Amino acid sequence: WFWPATPFFRAFSLAASTPPAQWLIRERNFFVNGFVPRGMKRTLTAHEMRHYQCVQPSPSARIGVAVFPTEIRKSPLLATLEWMVPQLLGSKQTLIIWGMKDWGFRSSDLARVRAAFSNHEFQALPDAAHYIQEGSYSAGVSAGGSQAPVVKSSRRTSSLSRPHLVAVSR
């Protein structure tokens, strides 16, 4: 996302920044083992789950994941992006694909994204949750078609991937 933390994300940030939560994130891969299954439309197979778990296979590889919750509240980046994204990208043709059963991003977040991009097409995925690539990938592909490269906005394929906002340049 590209705005300062809402009360929901501030609460999440505070809770996930506590020492016990930080230990769970680093030592027990809590972001993957706790959040990935809840963000899927379907239950992942053991093989698929291992794919997500192996992205950060050790506590030292999860340091960035552990820092992430604190950065939600403390980093100036989100405040900078709040004005930068609409100003620099807001008029670009954009395809927004949104999982409507997401437990993290809400309808107010969707409204904010749609307002930031004046020249957008929107596709709601009614049954998709937080990780749309696992539940509704074909819908996203058909929406994007073969018109241009697809850029997953500020998302990576990792345990933190949330390809929630997909921008297509035409």
C-alpha cells in the first residue's frame, strides 16, 4: 500500500513488533505459517506450503520480515508514497485486481487505491482472499490479457507477497 498506517495497521504493527511476536516471526516463520494459510481461498498442499516456507528458510533470512511490522508505523516511506504515487502514477492506465475476501485490506483501502488512479479499470475477485495468485490467478491473467507487461505493485513473490494491486501499462 502507499499511505500511512490506518488504525488497523497501526494495531497490527504494534502487536507484531512485541518481543514475543518478533521471536515467532524469526524463529517459527510466523508470517508464513500463520498468515499465508489465512490469506488463501483454498487450503494449500504441503508442497505448496513448503514453497512459501523455503523463501526465508532460517531465522537470519527472516530479519527483514521481522522489521516489516515496525516499519509500518515508523518509516517515513509510506507518507512519502501517499503523495508521490498519485502525483507520479495516478494518470497512468492501471488495472486494479482486488481480492474481495481479504482480511487485511478493506473496502476503504480499495476506495483509496481507486481514487489514486484516475485512469483505471477494476476487477473484483469475489472469492479471492489476500493472496490472489493462489485463488484467482486465471481471472487476473484474463483481466490483464496480452496487452502489456504486468507489474505487481510493491509486491514480491515471497512470504510477504500480496499481489493485490496489479498495474498494467498500455
